[in-house]
Amino acid sequence: MKKNHLFTPGPTPVPTEALLAMAQPVDYHRSAEATEVIREVLENLKVVFQTENDVLLLTSSGSGAMEGTVANLLSPEDEVLVIRSGKFGDRWVEICEAYSITFDLIDLEWGHSVDPQQVAENLKRKPGMKAVYATLCETSTGALHDIKSLAAITRETPTLLVVDAISALGADDLQMDAWGVDVVISCSQKGLMIPPGLAFASLSDRAWEAVACSRLPKFYFDFAKARALVEKPTTPYTPAFTLILGLQQALRLLCDEGVRDVLARHARLAGATRSAVEALGLQLFAQSPANAVTSIAFPQGLDTQAFVKYMRDNHGITYAGGQDKLRGQIVRIGHLGWADESDVIVALAALERGLHEWNYPIQLGAGVSAAQEYFGTPS
């Protein structure tokens, strides 16, 4: 018998409570009972987003919310600034290109995080920029960006700050209201601990003013339509209500734990993982690692894509490999969502075993010991 373990930065394991909720018979999504479920979900999403703004509920992957922020905030003549430091920063570029939006690009080496001063200088040079499109955690590299500092810059200007928090919401801190972030988007299969299929967007008053002026085409991802139904509460089109039932339970778990404690738990899991990587003589890929995922760089000679496949096929351990230009060069270990200290120990012990079986020169037990010592220190 082989037990499967999921250690990717999305999808993430689903709590038992959410699985059981999603096993219920399908119900009518416009019923009074459904309305009460959606009402609770929308209120608890505000807690996780750390905002008093409405959170829109979309039936799509996170990329749908990304596209929605372009279609709803911008007009054809607008110019924006895009921060690209990996595959998902590049997705902002691709969406802007699809809508023929003019953009300036801060193009970073993969694994690096943006220097906020670069953004400040760009906005000073072009004060008419409509928005900055940024990423909290660049999932493809594990790099964290300093959203708090970016918000301190943009809130002193007319420029909106739009943040892809898809992989890091609930793992790395993002205080939407306190920091003055204009738009935050995320999705269901990461820190919110349910399967793929739901996306979320929360907008500030400044952002809603931009929505009122937007002249780009939109239909399914029309944020104004979605906002008009928040008070009902319902959605403009058929929602993935089975997923919403799971989300109701997952959000209850997060809110019962408390957002600050959820963030502290992820920081602790990430810290132990990074300690283990260093103890094994391996190299962290990201210069400023996020708490959602740890990316490990390997020297040439070890095909990480083949190693990831080997671990899944032979040990039931699923890590994530590299994407695009990093394919075959890094291993990404997710410690996100429904994860605790024991999960990290399993992930690290399996990593050691796999590398040993591949004759990679490591000391068995060194990483696990480092993680155990890290967990043994007071928080």
C-alpha cells in the first residue's frame, strides 16, 4: 500500500470537514439556505483578506480574477506598470497584451524580489500610470515581494496597486486595509484549502472609482455586476456551490485559529523547511523566500523534473518542479493551507530518502534534525 502526500503550492490538501461538506447532495444555489452559506463565506473571506471591503466570489481559477482586474480597472488608453519576476508575473504581461494595454515592465531575474525604489522611480517618471500589477509570492520561484512598501508608494499617488495573492493569502501577511492595497485577488486551492474552481477579488474605494470609468469589454468577469449582488448575497451566474460548501468549512477552521496565528504557523513551517535545506547543504532559490513554498536549487547534473516524477511514482510524495526556464532546475515544497509540523517532517524525510536513492551526496537525517530543532525552539 502506498499513501499519497501532497506537498505542492497548489492544489493543497483539503481538510476532512471540507471534504464531508462537499460530499452532500447537490442543492439549488438560489435557495434561502444557499444564500446564508454565501453570506457567511463572504464575511469570513473579509477576515482572511484583512479588509472591510467586499470580497467578490467568482467561479474560475485564479487567472480569471487576474483577467478581471485588467478588464474592470482599465480603459484602452491607460498605461500600467507590471512587475515580472517569474511565470505568474509574466501572466500579468500576457493578460495586458490580450487587452492591448500599454505597459512598462520591471523585469527581474527569477528568484529575485522587486526593490520598491524601482517602482517609486518609475511612477515618478510616469505619474500617469493607472496601476501597478504585482505579486505577493511568485509561486514559480518562491520569492516574496514587499507589498507593504509598494503600497506606501502607490497610496501617495493616483496609481492603483493590484496584488496577485493567489498562492500566499493566509501564508504571508497582506494587510489590505492597513497597508492601503487597492486590489487583492486569490483563489481556492492554496491557503484556503479546497479544490480549484473559485477565485476572489477585493477592491478599495479607489479601485471601484476606476471600475466606474473602465471602458474595456467584459461580461462574465464584470465586477460591478458581482458587487451589485453582494448584499443579496448571490452571484450573477451559477456559482460552484459544492466548492462554496467546502469553503464555508475551511474558512471556519481559519477563523477559529485566527488570522495572525495562521500566518505564524506558516512562518514556522517555512522556517523549519529552510533550516533543513541549509543543513542538507542545499541552496534556497529565492533571495527573499515566501512562507507558502520553499524552492530548492540543485546544481547541474540532477534533473529535478525527473526527481519529482520519481518521488511521486515510487513514494507517493508529490513536490512541484520548476516551470518554464526553471524546468529541471528546482524542487518546490509547499507547506501551505492544511499543513502542520508533522507534514513538514514527512516532506523533508522523503526528500532525504529520495536524494539518497539518487546517490546525491547528503547526510541522512541532517535536514530532519534541523527542522526538529527549529520546532523545538519557542515561537
